[in-house]
Amino acid sequence: MKMMSNFLLLPIIIPFFFGMLLMFAPKNIRFQRIGAMTGLSIAVVAAIVLLFKVKNEGPQVVTFGDWPVPFGITMVSDMVSALLVLTSVILAFFTVWYSIAAIGKERESFFYYPGILFMVTGVNGAFTTGDIFNLFVFFEVLLMSSYLLIVLGGEKAQLRESIKYILVNVISSALFVITVAYLYSVVGTLNMADISVKIADIQQPGIITVIAVLFLIVFGLKAAIFPLFFWLPSSYAAPPIPVLALFGALLTKVGVYAITRTYTLFFVHDMGFTHELLMILSVLTILAGCIGALAYFDVKKIIIYNIIIAVGVILFGVSQMNDNSLTGAMFYLIHDMLIKAALFFLVGIIIAVTGTSDLRKMGGLMKTHPALGWFYLIAAFGLAGIPPLSGFIGKLLIVRGGFEAGNLWGSLWILLSSLVVLLSVIRIFIYAFWGKEKGPLQPVDKGYYRMMFIPTIILVVLTVFYGVGSEWITPFMQDAGNILNNPSVYTDAVLKE
Amino acid sequence: MKTNDVILKTTSHVVFFIIFLFSIHVFLAGHFAPGGGFVGGLLTSSAIVLLLLVYDIKTVQKLLPINYTIMTASGLVLALGTASIGMFMGKPFFKHYFDHFYLPLIGDTELHTAMLFDTGVYLVVVGVTLTIIQSIGGDD
């Protein structure tokens, strides 16, 4: 047992601890804001240190309570998880910053920030855990907090959508436990590394493939893949923008991560079936997302459907199962988390300024808010993957991986979808920023506007760096792709101490 | 018409303490026998719910002036704090320590850090259950 391997728990424990502290004085808004910002900045620092630790020393492992490995709950921080954990705390930090102006005092004094911090705890835990049942537990932690965040405020739409959201998630959670029980009854272990080894031993008989498809349904409901995305667009549109940004950037990605992990670590012996299915579903997911993204005039809906497209693109990369496609999927996953949050922030400002989310009622913002317009354009290009912005490298690698695996049509489909993505976000630009003003702008306080705009700018700039500096980021992504492509790296780190 | 609840009130004065003491017993039995913080907490909350049935929320608030949110938060801090002991001793998170102590009157007793963790769980369960019941039952 290495000393200090407990360090990998810090990005989980710190938000948790600060969430508890905030519960002691829920009505003191100043304390809430400062506490949440402090907690998350410490977590960001811890996550950065952890990232470099993983880079230099390889995967970090700790098993709770000093129990021997397959019996205790193991937490594993490999490159995949370290990158995702860092991204999630960064996004939570920016969301809290943006929320200070955007969310309103009523919500702030009703456990809004503790809700975010507990959700981050759950998300980071889900990214880090090496125990399939513990993954379920962390899913519940993040879902509980997301129930709070989606219903907080109690507007009519929120109440209606939160019932739908809770129902879908309760059903998928129940199915999750059932599936874990099936898996346990076959392999007799819950430790993810151990499961991987045991499945390899028995060469994935049919029953395991059935369980693989069940897992796809469970995580697919959370990740919003075709045809299980039906609940997402309307549910995500209900809560206010900062919550939407956090959900869109983090929650679906936890589902994507879970699919990625199970489909690269466990179910890799019958790829003709499982990964083929995943590929077909991901292509259909992109199709469904594209249709939605072009069909709506509601800016929120357009970006929400773009979430679904991105989920399809990432999972297509995962389904190809080669070095390039997996590295690309990781690249694209992190890119998408950052850019989606940035876009939601920008759209939130547009909505705050114009007082509507309907494109047809907007126009001429370029004259009054030029900076907003240009940053929106950069983010939009980044989303579509125009080089050298952040979406480019990931998509390039995914498509190259697709060609290498011989899936010409799927790869071409990804390329085509980029055009649709570009069109859908440029439509917002054209409608909102070009043309004449179509109505009086909302009087937005200068100070508040700046409070929303500054975190947004920084996040957009961050995505630009992510694209331009991809040379520097590539080694991290290659490590992540490598560990996804070679399950033995992961299992050796856990089982051979 | 005012309902006559003399019997309910009189018995609840006794029954409340029976349930409460039993909940503490179950809570302490927790380590080697069935029981623990979760069940103990639920039993304690059920004792308080009995009071809520007999009296109203205001009376019970006056009787037990506890802020259940803070109770929940302190429980969480206690549980996390206990789990983190291992981190400061260079052992994995959640490491469990125990030893034998000689306590006056009780004699040789085994004390576990799991007990502290369970106390945290107990506080969280009581706090959360009563917050839920108060916000559903309290109409204002």
C-alpha cells in the first residue's frame, strides 16, 4: 500500500465537506457564496495535483478500511478519471461563480450551493470508484442532489419536469441494481478490476452479453442515447440556466463515462455484438440530436439537442475500440463538457439580455453587445470543431479511428453531423446578433452582467487553450486512451500491489 | 367538538420514553448484533413522530428545540471526520480502530471508531427524517 494514496479522495471529500459546512447557515448568502467558491477552488487545486500525480506515477489506488482488494471498496484514479474529475470541479467552480448573479437570492438561501457541492461529490465519486456497486451509490448521491437542483424554485414547469426526471431516474436506478445483481450472480465479485479479469477468464458467455446490453440501457437512460433520450430535452429546459449548464455538462457525461468504462473494461470479448450495437445506437443518437437541434427556435432546446449529438459522437469513438478512437473520445468528452457549459452560460446571458429564449423575437444584439457576440461565435466554432479550436482534434481522432476500424459510413456521418452542429449554433448567432432589434432589451444591471460575463469569458478562453494547446494536452489523452484500450493496465494497478 | 385524547396523551408520555430508550439500545447493540445508527435513528424519529401525533408541531418544537438541518449537518461532519481518521494516520480512508477499555461500573468494554461513525449516521437519520416529516406535515 503506497503512502498518500488517500490523496485521490480529496476531490471527492473537499466538496462534500464544504457542502456540510454550508448546511450550518443556509440563510447567510455571503457565507454560502464564499464557502462554495473556496471549497471548489481547493478542490480544483487538489484535482490538478492529482492529475500530475497520476501522470507521473500511474494509476492511484486506495481500498477503504484497509481491506484486501477484491473485498473492500476500491477507489481508482487513472488518467480517465483524473481528467474527468478535474473538468467537473472546474465546471462546478465556474457554475457557482456564474450563479452568484444568475440564480437569484431565493434559491441561494435554500441549499442551492450545498446541492451543487453534493452533486460534485457524487459525480467525482462516480468517476473515481472502482467498485460497481459503489458506482450505483455515487449515482444516487448525484441524483439526489440533482433532484434538489431541478425542483428548487418550484416553478410550474420545474415541478412538472422534475416528476418526469425523478421517475425516469428511479426506474433506471432500480434497473441498475438488478443488473449489478445479475452480474454478481455470474462473476461473484463487485470490484471492477476483478470483474474484468473474471469475465476474461470465462470468455464472456451469452449471459454476460445480455448483462452488457442491460448496462447499456441503464447508463443509456442517464447518458441520453437513442432511443432513451426522450426525457432529456424537456427536463433539462425546466431549471434555470446555471443548473442546466451543470446538468448538461456533467450529468449526461457521467452516463457516458459509465458506458465507456464498462464497455472498455468488462465487455470486450464479444465486440461483434456489443460494440456493433453501441455504434448503431450512437449513430442514431446523432441523427436524433441533429433533427432536434435544427427543429427548434428555442435557444435552450438547440443547445440541449447538441448535448445528445455529442453523446453520440463520443460513444461512436468508444465503439470503435482502437487507440485513436478512444483517445479521440476522451479528447472530445472533455472538450464537450467545457464547451457545453460555456455555451449554456452564453445563451443564459442572451436570454437575460433579451428576456426571451425564442430566436424569432431576438435580433441586433451585435450593436449593443459586441463582445458577447464574438465570444459566442468563438464558442460556436469550437463546438462545431473548426480548427484550431477545441472540438477539432477529438473529432479528427474519432473519425480516423472509425476509418481504421473500417466503419466508413459511421465516420462520414460524424463529419456530416459537424455541419449540422455548426448550422444549428450559427442560426442562434444569425437570429440573435444580426439584423434589427426586435423589441426592447431587458434592463440588466451592469454589475450583474459583468458577474455573469467574466466567468463565461474565462471558460471560453479555456476552451480555446484546450484546442490551441492540444499539443500539450495530447500526452494526457494518450494515457487515457491507452488505459481504455488496455484493460490490463487498470486491472494490474488494482490487483497487483 | 374537541376530541378527547386523554388516553393517547397519557400513554404517549410513557411510550415515548420506552421507544426512545429502546432506540438507544438498538443503536448501541449495532456493532455485533443487529441494529446500528440507521435503525436507531429511525426508532428515535418514530418516538418523536408519536409526540407530533399527540401534540402539534409548535408544542413539539418547544419541547425539543432542535434545528434538524444543523443536526443533519453535524452528523455528516462527524461521520466524515471519523472516516478521515485513517487519512491522518497514513492508512486508507475509512480505516477502523478499536481497543479494550476498563470503564467504571460497566467493566471491560470494547470501544470502536465505528461507533462514532454510527453516531453520525444516527444524527443524519433523525435530522433528515424529521425535516421531511415537518416539511410535509407542517402546513403554513
